[in-house]
Amino acid sequence: MEERVRSLLLKFPGTNCDSETDRALRTAGFDNDIIPINLLNRDMIFEYSMVVIPGGFSYGDYIRAGRLAQLELGLKIGDALFEFKEKGGLILGICNGFQILLQLALLPQASLTTNISGRFICKWVKLKIINRKTPFLYLLPWKFELPVAHIEGRFVTSENKANEYVDSGLASLVYEENINGSECGIAGLNDETGRVFGLMPHPERFLFYDDYYNIDKSSNERYGSGYIFFRSVYEYLKVGGKM
Amino acid sequence: MHCVVEIINRFSSPKDLQEIIYDRTVTGYSYAKTKVYVIEYEGEESLIKKFVEMVFADKVVDNKEYNGKPFYSDAIYIIDVELKPGVLDLEKEYAFRYKDILSNEGLVIKDLKISQRYYLFGKHSERVKEVFIKSGPINSVIHSYKEVRSIRKKKQEAR
Amino acid sequence: MQFAIYNGAKRQEEMDSELIPILEMTDSELGELFFKRKLSLSKFDLRVIKDYFREIKRNPTELEIEVIAQTWSEHCKHRIFNGRILHNENNKMKVIDGIFKTYIKGVTEKIIKERDGFVLCAFEDNAGFIKLDDELSVCFKVETHNHPSAIEPYAGANTGIGGVIRDILGAGRGAKPGACIDVFCFGPPDCDIANIEEGVIHPQSILRGVVKGVRDYGNRMGIPTLCGAIHFNKVYTYNPLVYCGSAGIIPIKDIKKEVYKGLSIVLVGGKTGRDGLRGATFSSASLREDSRTEDIVAVQIGNPIEEKKILDFVLKAREKGLIEYITDCGGGGLSSACGEMLKTTGGKIYLEKVPLKEPGMKSWEIFLSESQERMVLAVKDENLKELSYLTTIYDIDCTEIGEITDTKRLEVYYFNNKVCDLESEFLHNPPYKVLVSHYRDNNLKAEITSNYNENEISNLFKRVLADINIVSREPVIREYDFEVQGNTVVKPLIGGLGDMPQDGVAIRVDGSKKYIGLGCSILPSYALIDPYNMGLSTLDEAVRQIIVTGVNPEKIALLDNFCIGNPDDSYELGRLVKCAEAISYVALCYKTPFISGKDSFYNYYISENGIQSIPVSLLISSIGIIDDKSDITTSNIKSGNSLLCIVGYTKKELGGSIYYKILDINGGRVPGLDPQLALKIYQQFYKCIKDRLILASHDVSEGGVIVALTEMGFGINCGIEIDVDRIIKEEDMSISELLFSESNSRIVFEIEESNLFKIKEHFKDLPFTVIGKSVNNHRKIIIKNKNNIVVEESLEELKNIWKKGLEVYY
């Protein structure tokens, strides 16, 4: 029997991109389980190859995006996520998930604060890959598009670390047009191992070509760049962690 | 015990007051917004600071002021706006879930008040304050406000 | 299951079982009692109530009085819409046996017979249902939340959207909300604050607050806000209108819900407090200057995360077959939810079991409380355990509060004391209202000949394009997450830069090959002149918007939402009757059934300078099925090498138009409608879509054909060249009238030249013409009359005007 690649999608109260992210993971080949936080335990995650924290507003994000989810997750599974990563597991945070991963310090020090316009922004953006050597991006073209939808997506660092992140390739994904005031236009960041990745844009919302905002009806494309994103990770895990 | 902490986003800067008021004749003013948390607690002072860092503040984003001195010293008015009792304050509601997070270290949180602090900058004028209160972000149906002593006034008194 | 712990209950209990001696009161004393409690019932109602209690030989409890007043309120029983109306027009009187029955439900009943199996449930549940495919159904509901939004815009819109989402969750055995729609009418955002009475919130503040309220609730719930409209007009300065709607998906087998003896009644969600008491009666009364202080208690802020947890829980419970019946707690709280649920069977409620936010609440306060984020379920006892397990997963409270009986009585207990025992028959059959309406044409309808200078057309065009009711809604739309759920295939903003307007929107449905199209229309400036033609136009535009998106014209259903001022004013009621007549006429002809709707009365404000009221404000929301992915059509021009066409007559219909507004002309001929012709156009247009002949299509509405064409050109690098002389028109129309006329049933569209013959075949005998082309050699819109250039403007510059218009206010 073919070996399945399993992913765990974590659901908090207020997580709202779970079903489309689940659909994206499955379409890409994953055997995905949605696990509500109340059913999560420490040992569970080691049965999976990847943990995904999807988009939404965990616990409402009333204090700041991702803060309470971070506290809750920290209390619940403590350093298991770090151990999971050390053992070769992949961790992906999309939008609210990215905010949570930064708060948990699973990614290099940085934060996501209110967009410079002070407004929520729902928009399709052009993205550019800086470093393609991550399991999440290596099959994608250098430039592609995805939608964003956030109010706290402005990537900031203390002491100008953003430049460092770009130079070192940790900031693997940037906006072509800086929509929210992010330092160096950073849209996605990974850790030194490349196995933890967080991004503000929503790959799960561009799974099919039909999801595009300016469709060419004569095109034969079936999938969107979000599909290639999830397919990258799947292919990587499928062959046991090789790009 | 009583802890007052003002939290300021380091990446925000004052904006045109016209963005939040509805009287077009009042121009040339700007405003800044911060948050003030008033916490009643029992325990070590260091613990309450730890609590604030854990729950409310962000290392990268925020500056914190514990001494009660308003963050901006050049504002003409400082007005604290809070939700009236009985109006659902969702930040408070969710933050309060974590009131016991440091209880085994001996911290007991008894009460929490959150207000938005508005700093108004520009040429001194009573009218700006009036406009801000009457046709700005305050709706008396759900908000109450109080003026934190005006810095300018204090200076005059000092003379 | 949790049980509330109640302190000091004994005293409360004794107080609550006391009877109010209404039988011993005179009529005026009784009137006083109700007035003091702010219960809006008529003298006649009070007499009926007194007679009832005289018959059962006892006095009512405080709770019974409140329950009756709430159940008989306009909000719950729609007694005006159901009432008998003596309508006077042209010195003749006719009796209308209910506006709802005659013009809305009656129309649907006729259409249902001809559209076999399309309407699955109309006007019975929280929302109307239509068939999507053999397995799935779509339901749709739009509500208003005007008064709360006038008092606290953020909170009002917040709880408005929260309420309508709960309607969908409570539709059938629990539908999954998949889209939201929001339509607002506000005063002008540039209105001078000095002209607004103190205590009234500035329109710009209302705009900002309402949009943020919708944003913060809809985005957190993870439901895309896709469709909407904002209309600015000074008539709404004192009475803003906020319509919130939602569409949901549910398996057809789960639509039917029923209650029967032996089921347990379960309350799910947030705790119950004093908040929002009397919201139902509040929304059935006008705003007064003192509303702001008096009605503090009616202002609530929604908690979308609580509702999101309910959503996750309800959908899971429905999937597992644990729900027999479900409904939401909206206006009127438990009283309304339980009242509706127990109407046919009867039931017992034990109020001491309801989890409370605060101690010391009286029984009627618990029963009537409108605390947000609560739902009521009826479940089989054997399923309680599994339901309870789900509550721990999704982190919500769930309490058993009563049982279904077969006594046909509403029985409410509070610590062993019976605080309510009323027969359903009495409670749910309030006396008929009889109202008088009077319609007379105002003298605004006459045709007007405007003095225009042809050299000014370009300037006037720019002013029309910059008008607050035309300019791009992009700043507002981007605040809404219109992509969440990953199913938005036709977005509110489209085109090469993702920023040009689209008429109808469309969503994919998981598990189906079909798509859903959504549209809406509201035309208050027409209503000020001619409510009948406004009705015709509104329905036509709502239908046309989704036709041009690829919806099958035989699979369209509609919602009607009326807002008017004072229904006791025969003039205002007369205008409502005319409007209802109009939509019933068109709906019958199009065979587009109404499946749900709502009416909101008393939208007037008593100010220092007299009564500030609104015109009849009708929102028609349309929902339709797109049978095939390839049918989906959008409004942006696809190539610089195409022909541009128009179908439909252009008439001298500029009454209420943006053009007349710019020229400061009050009155004129409001667009009318030939529904037979329009239907023929739509049917043929659909055939063109099916034959893949349409590259892009846009409905012609406010601003006229010139605005429609310009908007189509905003999405791509090409130019547009039009010959105005080719437009099929009435005699004696000036060029500006041709360009800015807002005549109905017109569609502009793009085709490949090679397909012209086939298109002509489809549109033979219909008013079809090629009016121009898209070109690659410039980026302008050039409008010629024969060989004279009338307008020549850069599309970039025009787009800039259009795109920036709302930015300054939002």
C-alpha cells in the first residue's frame, strides 16, 4: 500500500479557513485531519508529517492577532512543537497561523502589526520568491499571485532585522507591491531549517484556476498557484524530505 | 494593588485628526492613539509586569509606560475613552480568561479596565476638544470618557 | 449539560408569580400600564387581551403581558404587512386583504406551480430555500437593522449581521452560511455637521461605524461579504438603513424540521442577560430625540467568536443527525424563538435553568432578553449525550431548558411556579389590523426637457462619474474578506487589476457542479418621484444583474425588503402599496418567486423641525443558479478587438437619474418597464451565453450607458469607440439624454466580430444593435454622434476620478 503523508490542521475557536485549507491539503495529496484544540494532546502531533495552523481569528484576536492562541497552545503542548520540528516535522502557518508561529517563537524574531493604512485589506497580490530552497516554495515559479486578507499583516522587526532576513534568505517570500507597510515587503518567513514557514497570503484560496480574479476562459489551466504550493510540500514529504 | 500601564505601538505615528472627526472646519490637528490598562491585583510587582508582557504587550511592536506619565508630552489634550459598564468589551472578556495564568507564582488579578487614550496635537483650542467629544469617535450611548490633565495647562500652572 | 446557580431566587420567585389586575382596570388605566412598559399595542389589542383573560377568569402575570406584547409586535407578526388595507386611488377604493398575501406570497404560490420543484420552502422558515441540484439547496435571507445602527452604528451593524447569520444557521436543521450581502442607505458623507441636529450621528460616522461593524463580524465568522450597495441621499440622514443578508447551503433532506411531543428543548450559546431587552418592540417604533438615552439597554455589541463556535457546533450536530428542530434567538429572545417553535404543539419551559449573566433577573426579563449568540434546538433525549460531547469539543454552553408537549399551550415555569400559561390559538392570532392608504401621483412625474449644452457633455459626464452614488466602492469592499471559504469565483472587484466593478457575484458550492449567483438593487431616488416605477426598476435590475453573470433565467428567486416611514400615514402607506403592486406584476411575468422578505416600519425621526421620514425603500435581492461553470460571465472587456453591443430600448427616462441630480432637476419620468419584452431579452441573452457568444456583459443602470461602457473599459489596456447614433431610442432624444438615460432591461456586452451573425439571429425582432468596438490603438473612450466627436476622454483619468471618489470619506 502506498504510504500516506499525513497532516494535522489545528482548529481554534475563531479559526475560519479550516475547510478550504483541508480541501487544499487533500487535493494536493495529503491525508489531513482537522483537530479542534480541545482534542489536541502532546503526543498526537508526532503521528503527522506536518502541522498546519490555518487562517482566521483565533479567540477573536482581540488583544493582538494570535496572542491567545499562542498562550493556549503553549499551555497545552508546550515545547512539543519545537521537538516536532527538531525531529524533521514541518510546520506551516497561514495568515493567523503565521501570526501565531511568530508569537510562539518558532520563527525568527519579528512581529505582525496593524497595516499601515489601519484597514483590513482583502486583495490579490503579486509575490516574488527570494529563496526557493524551502519545501514550501521550491516548485513555484519565481513570481506568482495569491489573495491576502488581513488587518494585522505588517511585518516588523526590532533593530532592522528585516534586511538580515532578506539577505540570509529566511524572508523567502516578498510582496512586489508593498500593500501593508511590511519591512522589506516581507510576506513570508521561514526558520533556519526551512521546515517552519509562515506567510500572510492565502494559498488555499487559489487552489483552482477558477479562483482567479481575471479569468481567461480560453485557458486550459486547472489549478492555481496555491495548489503548487501545497503540492511542493507534499512532494517533498513524499520522497522523505528531499527537494 | 494597582497597576497602570500604557501600551504604545512603536510603528504607529500621529495621524490627521480629520480621520476621526466630522467637523470639516477643524483642520490642522493630529491625533495618536494608545491603550491604557488598569489592573487591580495582589502579588509581586514583577509578576504583574510579566503578566502584561505575556498577555497584552508585544516585544517587537510595543513600548510600555508603567509610571502613569502619558507617553506623549506635547499633546494639547489627552482623553481616555472606555466602554460603559454593561457594554461587552471583548478584549477584556478574552484577556480575563488568562487572569490565573500566573496564579501558581502568586499573582491574583482582581479587576481589569481597558481604555483607549487619544492624544490631540496642534494649536491649543477648547473647540477642538469639544468637536472631538461631540462629533468624533465617542458615542455617549456606549462610551464614557475622561480628560487626563492637559499638559499645556499643567505647564501654565507651574509658571 | 449545565444548570445555572441562582442566588436569592426565593424572593424573585414570589414576585414573579404575582398577577397584574388588568380585569379590574379601566381601559385608560390599562393603556397607561402598557405605555409605561413601553409596549406598543393598540387600544383594540388591549381590549382583546382583557376579553381573553376575562374568559379564562384570571389576571395575567407580568411575563404573560410581555409575551403577548412581544408576539403581537410588528417585528414578530408583521401585522401591517398582513393587515387589511383600504386603498384609495383615483377616487376609487379597493380592499387589499394583506399586502403580503396579495402581492408577495400570492405571487410565489402562482409561480411555484409553474416552476416545478425549484422553490423548496418559502416564507415558512427563517429563510427561503431553492433547489441547487438533486442533493443540495440554497437558502437566503435579508434583514434590516436600522434603528440600532442609527444609535450605535458599529454595534448595530455588528448585531445585524450576526442576527441574519443565525437565521441561516437556524434555517432547516442548520444551513451553512456561504455568503453575506450588505446594503446601506446613508445621508451624504459630506453633509455639514452644522445642519444635523444634536444627538444625531453624522452620516460619515455612520458609514465608518457600520462598515467596520460588518467587517468585524463577517470576517471573524469566516463568511465572505460579497455583494452590496451603498446609496447616499439626504433623506437618510436621520434614518439610515442597514440591510444585512446571508445565503447558506443545506442538504435538501435536512430542510424539513419538526417538533413533536417528547423532544427536549435545548438552549445553545451565550449566557442570558438584561441586554437588548425590548429590542423587538423597539424596532417597531419610531426614533425620537430621546431614543438615545432611553434605549441604552437596546444596544449590544456582538461576539462573533461565540457565534462561530455555535456555527461549528450546529453544522457538526446537523451532520450527525442530532437536530430535529432549530431556530435562532433574535428579536423577542426566547419568547419569540420558543413561541415560534411551540406554536403547533405547545411546550414547557423552565426558566430557572437558563444560564444567566447577572443575578436578580425577573422571569420576563429572562424570557424576553435579546442577548446575542443564542440558538434553541429541539432534540431527542437519546441524542443529548452526544450533543453534550460536541459542546466540549467546540467549547460552548448547552442547557436543557424544557420539553415539547401536545397541549397547544405555552407553559413557562420559574422555580415550580407557573409564570405563563397561554393558548397558542390566542397567542399567535392577534387581531387584524385595518389601515387606510391613499395614493396620488405627485406632480414630479411629468417629463422634463433639460437645457443642455452639447459642449458640456464631457464635463457633465465626469461629474456623473464622480457622483457619490457612482464612484467605486473599493475602499469599503476591501475591508470585507470576500475570499474566505475559497469559493468566490466571481468577485465584487474584478478585471486586469482586480479593481473594476462587477454586477452579480458567484460562488462555487462544495459538492456540487452548480454555482450560485447573487445580486441586489435599491433605487431610492426613483421612489421619491414614482414608487410604482421604482418597484418595476428595482426588480428588473436585481434580476438583470445576475442574468449578465450567467444565471439561468428560469432559476431565479427573490427577496423583498421594504422600509418605510410611518404606516399610519395614508400617503406613505399608499406609496408602499403602489410599489408592492409593481413588483408583484413583474415577478409574475418573469416567474421569479419571492422566497423570503422582511418589512421595517416607523423609519422616521421626530426632530425639532418636524418629522424626518424616508421614501419607500425597497431592496430586492436576487439569487439564481448558474448551471455550468462555462456560463459564468463577467463585466470586464476581454480584448481590444471586439464589438460592443447593446440590447434594450433607450428612452427619455431620466427622472431620479444621476444626470438630473447633477443638473439639480427634481422630478421627471422614472424608468418604466415592459416585462414581456425584458423577459424575451433575458431569455435570448441566456441563449447567447450558452452558445459562448458573450465575452463580457454589464447591466446598464445608474449613470446610463456611458457609465456602463466606461466601467467595462476599466479592466484592460484598450480603448472604446462608440457611435451614439446607433442606440435604439425614442424620438426626440438629445445626445446627453441618450447617454445618461437609465432605462431598464438594457445590457451592454462584448462579442467577437465573427459571432455577430449568430448574435443577430438570437436577437432578431429585439432591440439589438452594435454600438461600437474596443480598440488596441488607444486607451480612451471616444463617443461620436455620426462623425462628430462628443466625448473623448482618457480611461485612465476617468478611472482615477471614479476610483478616488469614496476614498476621501472612508
